[in-house]
Amino acid sequence: MLPNLAPDLDLAARLFDALRARTHDDVGITREAYGPGERAAHTLVREAGEALGLEARTDHMGNLYLTLPGTDRSAPAVVLGSHLDSVPRGGNYDGAAGVVAGLAAVAGFRRAGFVPARDVTVMAIRAEEAGAWFPTSYPGSRGALGRLRPEELDIQRLDSGRSLAEHMAEEGFDPEAARAGRAVLGPGNVCAFLELHIEQGPVLESEEIPVGIVTGIPGSRRLRQGRVLGRYDHSGGTPRRHRRDAAIALAEFAHRLDEAWAILDAQGREMVATFCVLATAPEAGFTKIAGEARFQLDVRSVEMANVELLFAEIQRLAAEVSARRGVTFDLGPESGSQPAPMDAAIRAGLARAAERLGVPHREMPSGGGHDAAAFAAAGIPAGMIFVRNQNGSHNPNEDMRMEDFAKACAVLTAWAAEVSG
Amino acid sequence: MIRDAACLEPDLALAELLFARLREASLDPPGVTRDAYGPGEERAHGLCIEAAEAAGLSVRRDFAGNTYATLTGSDPGARMLLFGSHLDSVAHGGNYDGAAGVVAGLAALAGLVRAGQRPRGDVTVMITRAEETVWFPVSFAGARAALGRLPAEALAARRADTGHSLAEHMRALGFDPDAVAAGRRHLEPERIAGFVEAHIEQGPELIEVGRAVAVVSAISGGYRFREARIRGEYAHVGGAPKRVRRDAVAALGHIIAGVNGVWDRLEAEGHRITATFGVVGVDPTMAAWSRVPGEAQFSLDIRGVDLPALARLRLALDDLVAEAEAKFGVTVSLGPDTGTRPGFLDQALAQRLRDCASARFIPFHEMPSGGGHDALAFHEAGVPAAVLLIRNQNGSHNPDESMEMEDFAEAARILATLAATH
């Protein structure tokens, strides 16, 4: 029988306050990846871990590990973690909540005198906010897993224009080890990775449920440079049958794709399809029929089969609208990612812990990508807990309630005690 | 008399030379740019003044910068006949939209001078300003100013590229916006027998029917929304399932597809109107990868001469806006409607054009015009107005606009005959 372990929520509150105080700009929170903001956050977390008597270590990527030693040091560890960088003028909880939750759990173990059978490690990951800093997926965690491609070290930070390697070296880390593929984590030394994260959408809030257990991180197919080519003509002088109108063709395409999605949505197929960009070309004018229109389309789902269904419709609609409207659809190059299903045993364990604690919860897919996907892709059982959060993420109004954090953190703590005990 | 006049040839060499000079002076690859109340339009006026004076016409300018080249008639009491069109072009447009009407008028009058013919009343080629509304969002600024019918507030309209007002642009070229604001008239409608505008056809109908020219008896009008906006809410792509989204692009798609569907039905019933969403798009400063678009804008230009069909599409637009708001949780604002009502032109003047064409054995077509031309400003002022369309390849408002000189010559011949019998 496990002792009745509770996370140290006072420590969590103090850490959130300290993080906010150290990384607040005039509007929100800025913790730039491989820059002063992220560095300040790592320093704070490291100091908190050392004060708890945890073993502190930093890898070649600059990821921080704070370990509570287990009785069997050779057994694969349980890793609790998330990232500490933020988008510019973002909120205090996106990323940091997962690191703080891990520390609060381990602090709870320490306070109760609980010694796990295997190591429990809190991991603070680098550079997860790809849209804000280095435009590649999870370089911090993938670097630790030895799964970063050498050329990814040359990717430039969006604001500074300097490479990941330069920024890493400047912060005292070892880009050449990353280039050589050094791995410090793998299925051999990690038995499970659990990431607590604020929910980035409104689902938990609208359903009044504090905790989500994530079923998977979606895979995606993306068209970033889609174009529809028609012909520029005078708006008044060109009768309908002579028009090759790229704006109407693209709008019809978008509208019918939205209808297709509505049908699939009604069947319970969870997915999202977004025209992030849809616009006529700069040459467009009020009195001209649009000769060119451009779009960016993002389709994602935890079930890749759903994405494939919608993409088949994209191909069919593009051909049909082209033929009828005398335009050409150029879908352009495609990018995307594979889905990362969360480990079934971890999901079941989290659900059991929530039931035992009486915490209302639901299963749900993640919308965005998270470091947990990198662990799953490396063959490490991975799981995620979402915390209800107000006002979305990636903005200064992000607002997680501490009582919700406490419930999610309790679930995490109970689960970690079970799998490490 | 019309039989003698039917033998009169316009000065086509002058026309060719003038087209070449205009092209050269406004070349802006691809195509030509003659900016309204700017250097491009000003240079074009200068070239036409030079050519008109060399051809023996007397030249004047009015306070709004419109140019008049006159062949003086024998009877000072007779009303004047006006030929005219504009010399501005869209950016990177073609050489003939507007200029064709000016050059046709000048070539016709130069032909009369060369043949020693003098009409009874004055015949004047009027070269207007600022007809292409891509520059100033004001219809027929030059023509309406000459008629004392440009509202004073139109002078505050800003040129899309420079941001300076119409008044500032006029003043910079030495013209007098205060006279425009005061509603001064350079032209007295009751002193004008008619205004005839030759213009390239902006669509392909004449190519289809195999005719060089068309007599226009109506000019289309409609509804023009330049700044319609849809406001929804930006959200993270992954975190926003369908039911909670307020996606501005989805709402935009609903409206455009809906308008298109109603237009389909009208077309199937035989109604001929057009609906153009010329500029649509998300806000480029806010749209981002992984973000549900929270704002979009569109322009909509609905045109035709068929009033019931125009009204049906307009009502359908309101329904679609309401549907989009309800279905997608967005707010749609159509913004101001700067459209004009359709115009039915002077039937007697149109008949004179048909007679002149017939006298010269020039086969002609009859059709409404889709583009709003300066002739509409005269029509609205109570002046008998008519439009003569010239066959043109590849549409207008683009660098590939391409008029055959033989087709142009037919239009100039009709104008020469009309002038000689005035």
C-alpha cells in the first residue's frame, strides 16, 4: 500500500510567482528559447531542485534533470517534464506548469519520506515553442533522445537570425554532440514520460471538467503554399461563362471542405481543418476578377485515417472545381507529421489515479504538438495530463486556476508514486 | 449629306503615332501605368495636347485638369458635340483602355481638318481625368467635376497608393479644387448636343459575335462593397474543435459560395449580371500558421442592367451574411455601398451612331456595357450620351489588352461621320 502522497502546492505557487517575476516583460511573459528568459527559468528551477536535495544535471542540449534517486539506480527512470520557454508576450503556465508539477510531486515524495524503487526525474526541456523561436519540432527533447538531424542545428531563430548551434554554444551547451547524435535518453533508461500541460483550447472549460487525459498528439498534413490560378479580367465586362475566377474557386473549395469536415465531425471523427491563410494575390483589385488566390491549409487528427479521408476530398474537390471553373489548383509541396498515440497503460493508470482521488476527468486528443510526441516517437511510453485553462494559450491572458492545477498535480503525483513505487 | 461624310477618313497615321507615344511615355513593365492626377496621366494629356494643336484644333483646360480639343463650328449658336474618354490607366494596365476613345476622337477631327470640313456646331474631344477608381475611390471624378457635380467631400478621398487627397493631387498639378468644391461648371449640359465615348470592350463578346464595334444603349450599375469585414476570433488550431470556432475564413467561404449559388440560379433563368470578389483575404499581419483566422475582409462588385436580378442578389447577400453570423459566430460588416444605379443611355444618339455605321457599311453589334464609363456621368447630368465599344483581345485592366487597329479604325470612322454631320 502506497503512502497517501500529496504534491507540495506551496512550492508550486512560490515557483510560479518567481517565474513570473523574473520573466515578465511589459505585457506578458517572455522566455526566449536559448536566451536570457529561458536561462532565468532554468536557474530558478535548478535552485528549487537543489534546495530539495535532488541530483541536478544538464545535458549537451541544456535540458535540466532533477532526480530523486530510487532504490534501484539501474532501473529505467520515470521522467516528469515539459518545457520552460514561452512565446513572446505569452503566459506563465504554457510549459512551466509541467515542470512545476513534477517538482511539486517529487517535493511531496521527499516530505512524506517516500523513496521510490526507481529514479524519478523532473526534466525541464529547451526550445519547444517552434512557432516563436526555432521552426522545428521539439529540438530540446529530440536532442536528448539523439534524434535531431544534423542540419536542424543550422535552423535560425526567427527573431535573431542566428542558428540553433550558435545560440546553444552561447549558452554553454554542446551543439557538436547533438550533431553527432548523442543520446542521453532512450527506452533503455526511461520507462515512462509524463507531461502535464495547460489545455490550449476551451474544451475542459466549456465542459466544466478540470483534468484531461490525452489520447494522443495529432498527426498532420499541411499545404503551406497552395495556389489557385485563374485569369485576371475586368469585373464588369466579363460575362460569367468567360470567367476564370480564382477567388470564387478557392472560396467554394474552402466552403465545401468545411461542409465535408462538418459531416465527418458529426460522425465523431475528431479532427480539425483550418485555412490559416486564404487571400487573393497582391495584384488583386476591386474591379478585377481575381486571377490568383493563395492558401495555407492545416489538417490534423490523432487518427491519421481521418486526415486521409479529408485529403481525399481535397484532391477530389480541387479536380472538380478546376474542371468547372477553368482554374488550376496547385496544391504545392506538402509537409506534415505522424500522430503520437499516448501509451494505453499510462492512460489507464492516470484514469485510475483520478478515480481514486475523485477528480473529474475526460479523455481527449491534444490539438497542438508537445514534447511527449518526441518521446513516443522514440519508443518510450508517454502520457499527458491537460489542466483546464482560461483564455487560451500563447497570450498574456492565459489563466490557469491553482485549484485545477492542484487536482491535475495530485493525479500526476499519485500516478508517479504507483509506477515508481 | 451623310453619304459624303461617309467617305471621310480619320487620320489613322496620327492615331498610330499617338498610341506609340502614349505607350512609350507610360511604359511600366509589364504594361503601362498612367496614374490619375499624377505624372503618368499628366504626360499623356501633354502628348494629346501636342498632337491636337499640331492637327489644328484649339486646346483648353478646365479647373479640374480635363483637356478639351475643339474643331470650331460655323454656327456659334449651335450646341456642341463631345467625344471623350479618360487617359488614366490602372497600374500595369494596357495602352487602350480610355486612350482609345481619346485617340479615336482626335483622329476623327484631324480627318475633318485634313479634308477641309467644318461642322455646323463645335465638335470637341474631351480628355477626362481619374476614371479608374483604383486610384481614388470616386466615380468619374474628372467628368463630374467639369459638370459641377462632384460632391465637395469627394475631394478628401485619398489616392490608394500615395495617401494624398484628391484636392492635394489636383493642386499639385496646378488645378483648382476650390472651384470643384464650389460646384463651378465648365460644361453647361444644355449647351451639349451629345457625349459619345468610344471605349475598348472589356469582355470578349465582340470576339464571339465577330463584330468590330458595338453600340451601347445601357450602362450597368449595381452594388459595390469595397471594405466588407468579417470578425471572428483567433484561436490555436489544435485547441479549437469545430463547434467552438469563430473562423472568419469559413464564414467568408459561406458568403462567397452562397452568392455564387444565387448567381448560378439567376444565370440559369437568363439574367445576366456579374458578381466579383476582387480582393479577399485574411489580415496578413495576424494570420499565422497554426492559428484559426479571426478576421477576413472582402470586396464585392455586383453589376448589371437587370434591376430585378440585381435586387435579388442584394437581398440574398443580406440573408447569407445573417446565416454566416449565426452559423460561424462571426460579425459581418459590409461597409459603405459605393455603387451606382444602372443607366439607360440616350436612344436617339444611339440611333445616330447606328446610322453612321450603316452609312459606312460597318456591321455593328448591340449590347449593354459592363464597365461604368465617363458617359454615365454625362447621362446623369441630363446630357444625351452613348458609348461605342471596340473589339479587344485579352480583356482590359491588364498588360495583355490588345486592340486591332482595323477595329479601332472602324470606330474612328463612325465618329468622323458623326462629327461631319453635326
